[in-house]
Amino acid sequence: MGFPHKPHPKETVVLSQYFGDADARTYKGWTKRGGYQALAQALKTDPVAVTDIVKESGLRGRGGAGFPTGLKWSFMPKEKKKAHYLCVNADESEPGTFKDREIMRWTPHALLEGTAIAAHAIRAEVVYIYIRGEFTEPWTIMEQALAEANAAGVFGTIKVYLHRGAGAYICGEETALMNSIEGKRGNPRIKPPFPAAAGLFGLPTTINNVETLAAVPHIITRGAAWYKSLCLSNPKSTGTKLFSVCGHVQRPGNYEVTLGFPLKDLIYDMCGGPPAGRTLKACIPGGSSVPILTREETEACLLDYEGVVERGSMLGSGGVIVFDDSADMVYQIMRLAKFYAHESCAQCTQCREGTAWTTKILERILAGQGKPKDLDLLLDLAENMTGKTICVLSDSCAAPVVSGIKKFRGEFEAYLAGKRQVVMV
Amino acid sequence: MTVLEDYLPIFTGKTLEELHTILARYPNKQAALLPTLWIAQRERGWISDRTMAEVAEVLGVTPAYVKGVVTFYTMYHQHPVGKNFVQVCTTSPCNIRGAEGVVKAFLEQTGAGDAGATSQDGKWTIVEVECLGACGFATPVLVNDDFLENVTPEKVPEIVKKYR
């Protein structure tokens, strides 16, 4: 739903049901709306059985990778010898994505309830909720909600703490996030070992995204079969998902739809399409790290993990960035590359050098100083930046560049031919 | 930066209690580094070399280690900033909605000069930042801890007046 919060008739409102309802933020208000019943039910169920329900539901990670949540939980050691940790990834910083912020702002207890259920399932005694430093308002609301939940004894013996980030996109990567909690620079770690074997403080750890955990209570109370039935296309993509729509649309905001929903309907019906008199040019469907879609691809795209891949991109975090015909794709791709150059943690050469050079070359093309071979050079760089580094930040920088040159080559060539020039700001 | 700052330790009284509460959340002292730096920045306005040494002391790590961490995270100020620290998002989704105009308006209205510089009266520092995570409410602006949404160049004079 856009803002003010009024669901569009085509939305399937599950997670966003109480967006805009300030009373739902309080513990009292949340329990009045049926909150914490799922937790009570889960606590009476064996952890393995809880994990099996989530597995059965088909829920997949909503942070970007789309890994099956129940399966992830089941990777935690069966025999408990050491302390287990749960980390909640609330470091939402993928350009185009702003859904976790809304979940924390309006339904902090939904996240806390899902967190408590997950901690029970993986038998964790300590939970860290990692909230990005810029999210001052969600932080205050979560702090208040956590205090209320603690006072009500919601977590039993489980300790839940908030941990504030300090401005680093890369800390949304799970191993960088763990380093950041450990008081280190947010450099991603080499995997394996995977977090379930050796994660936070070297102990078995599971990391889940905010939206993933917020969906868990619904699955517990309404059942795996119900969640699985929420599916419009591929049976491997179940449930509802929040899509953050921004850029050139008339009604930007968070819209919740059943997976498999047409991207075209989301952009045109729900968000009102591009401003009057303008037409859709391109769309990034899953946050800035995924390949750009053309208008034709966008209009044919179904929003689920498989559907977006079929069109040549990825569902990612569900951050939909819309560009209309007024957008200069060369400039926008440079701007994205600049983001990755700024956010590279700089430990891998391909990323540190690659993101910086990609930005420099795009800047010189924009300044009318481009060389005839620059596009080949960019593609060559991108190839060396893909699949060769510890984490995927480097790949994320390459994705818009490669897809951009492939799909909007004419715009790049116009700059190279001296037919077009922008003044750099 | 007053002379007094040089002589008063940060972690005393209530602030020390706060530090102890934070330390209790982690299995080792080093893990408390980010929250401890947040306290230090709140108390001092920025993280100087002296502050880094003080933080290192209470957490039992070296000042060089603290510096390594401080320089990784963009939200820790490594030099003094204005009374009002303004962060304007200029990443793509905001850029296409006119974020550059918002930056320009802030620079003009506050007399801060360049992005990153501080106005002569010490009241304003304007910086461009990467994605603030509120792309649907372009342009989001953080004025100190206040998160403002849908800021346009036209709204800037009023915001500047409010915080002046």
C-alpha cells in the first residue's frame, strides 16, 4: 500500500495489515490483535517440528538470496554442544528497498514474535537484532517494543539485544554483519565455514531477514498449507512479499502481493505508472544489485523467484526501481556504480579496483571524454568482477553495467559519438 | 572543542553505568566497540584520536584497532561537524526524484559552502550519503537524529529555519 496506508484491492495483506495503525505498535495493542499466540503455540511444539512447519510452508529468505528458511534453520547442529546465536538482519540498505523499515516502524512486535519463534526453533539463547545506524525512528520503536516484550516475559530465558550499525552497506552481508557485531570492520568472511557451523563469535549462528521472521508467526497460526496456497505461479515461490516501489511512479510505497503477481500490475495499477505524459523505460525489480529490465521484459515479468530469473533478472529484496523515458540510463548506471565504489569494503582487488574504475570510466563517458573501446573495457572489467570475490558486492556492481550496456547501448554510443553530454553535478 | 573536554573522561558516572550495561550484552569487550563509539560520539560530537584512545582503554583493545574500525564506518565523524548534521540521500532512486536539488538548496540556505564542509557559524554540515533506505519517500534527509521524508528543494528553507 502506498501512503497514507490504504491497501489496494489487488494486494494480499498479511504482513502489512497493521501498517499505519499506531496502536498495533504497543504490546497491549499487539496482543489485542492476536499477537504472541503463535509464539505460545510454537513454544509448546518441539523445535524440530517448528522448523518442519516452516520448511513445509515454502518460506524463502526475503533479504535477497531467497534461500529456504526452514532448511537454513535445519543446518544448525542437531546435538547442542555450544551456545547458538540468532542474528536478525535489519541492516536494510539495498537501494530501492524500504520494507523492513516499515515492518519495524509499524509492527515491531511481529518481528519480535517471529524472532522468538526462530530462536526457539534453532535453540538460540542470545539474539542480536542488527539495525542500520541511519534508521533512527525504527530503532526507537524497536527499543520501546523490546522493553515492553521483556517486561511481559515474552522471551523467557532468551536474551534479545539491539545492535546499531554505523553506516556501511556491506554489513547487510551476513558474515560482514557478524564481524560488525563482534566490533570489527565489516569485512565479509570466506565461506565455508558457514554461519550454522561457525558464525558469530565462532559459534553456530542463523541469520534471518526482518520480513522473513515477520512472516513466521502467520505460518505457525495459520499453517504451512495455508502459506503454500498463497502462490500465483511457480510452486517454489510461496507466500506474500512486500515490494517497495520507488522512482518514476505516481504512488510509491510498499505493496504486499502474493508471489507470482505480475510486475506490470504492480507498477501500473497499484503505483499509478509513470507520471502523466511519460512512459516506462526500464525497471530494476529486486534492489540495485540485480540486472535491469527493459520495458518489454518488465511488462512480461511475474514477481516470484523463478519468474524474474526467467526475464533475466532476480527477485532480490523486492526493491522495484522504476525509470521513465526522462531517465538518462548512462547517468543512472554511473550513479549505481558510484554507490558500489563507495560501499566496497576494499578487501578483494576485483571489487576495490573494479567498482572504482567502472565509476571513473562511466564518468568520463558522461563528460564526453569516452574512448571508443570503453564499452568493451567496462564489459571486460565486469567479467572480472563477477564470481571472483569473497562476497557478491562486486557482482552487484557489474550487474547493472552489463545489462545496461546490453539493453541501452544506443545511449552509451550517443555519448561516445559526442552527440550527448551532461554536466556533472 | 573546549579545553574542558581534554580533561574530563567520557566514561564516568551515568555514562560509565551505560557502558557496563552494554558490556553485559556481549561475550567479550571488543564486541561492544560500535555501541561504545556511539556513546563517545554523542558525548563529544565527534571521534578524535584522544577519544579513540579512551575507548581503546575501556575496551582493552589498541587505539590503532579502534581507528581501523572508526574509519570503516561512515557515521562516525572523524572531524568536528556542525551543530546540525544533515545527511541527504543521493543514490539513484532519490537522484531521479531530484535529490541533487535538495543538496543544493541545503548548501545555499545554510551557507555551508561545499558538501562536507561546515558553515562559518558552526551550525551546519551538509553531506551527501548513499541510500538511506526510504526510496519511496524521496528525498529522505537525516537532520541529526530526525528522519525527514519527501523533502523537496522548496521545503528546505522551512527545515533550515526550524533547526537554525
